[in-house]
Amino acid sequence: MIIAQITDLHVRPPGRFAYERVDSNAMLKAAVDALMRLERRPDVVLASGDLTDCGLTEEYVALCELLAPLSMPVYLVPGNHDRRGNMRAVFQADGYLPAEGEFLHYVIDDHPVRLIGLDTVVPGEGHGLMCLRRLNWLETQLARAPGEPTVIF
């Protein structure tokens, strides 16, 4: 199984630059194009935060459009620039994000390797955190299939 990971995308509304000078949307488009040109394409793409620069709904809509050319499943986890509610609203139809709850953790068992997405966001802070509740959730998920090859992202 081939897994590609793209990270710190900092997607902005169309026509806007991250930090007023970085065309992060063009960089993501180039990365998506490169993945689609690979002779052996990845089986899945993991996109880890910061998915957006400000967590705005319009940034998640742009992210969705920028990732649309990928023919393989794409799984997202938020970073400190992301806002869970806006992310959930735009990507809920993809079916893997939890519909409710404080964190956007999930497990994907549809591949030869189990994928566990961990939400370490601390709203309003520039760092992530694996608090006791998150660690307990992860321990429970790992215990459900202790011998299964697993990628945590």
C-alpha cells in the first residue's frame, strides 16, 4: 500500500495569499497534480493540518475543490489553524469524520493498513496536545485490533 501525506496546506480563499505573500493554493494544486502524474499513484492521501490558514468555511470549500482531482481516498486531520466546526460542515458528507463530539478523531479500516486520524487541536493556540482523553481514545482504538498494522497521523 502506498500512502502519500501532504501537510500544512494553509489554503486561503481564492485569490488570497497565506501571510500575504505565499500562494499556498497554487502550491497545493501543484502537489495534487504531481500525485496524479505518478506512475504508481498512492492508494490514499493523508492531509494533515494546518489544512487552512484561518479555518474559514470558504477556505474549506477551496480545499475541497483543490483536492477534488485526486482519484484516491483523501483523509483529513485538523491542525492549530483549523476550526473543527467549519471543517466538519464542509467535509461531513465524506463519511469518515465524526458527526459530533469535541474531537475529529477517526479510524479507517478499509485498507491493508488501518489508519487512525488524531485531532490534537487546542483552539486558539499554536500547539497541539495529546491530553488524557485523547490518549485514552487512542489506546481503546489500538486495543481493538492489536495485531493490525496501523498508521497514526
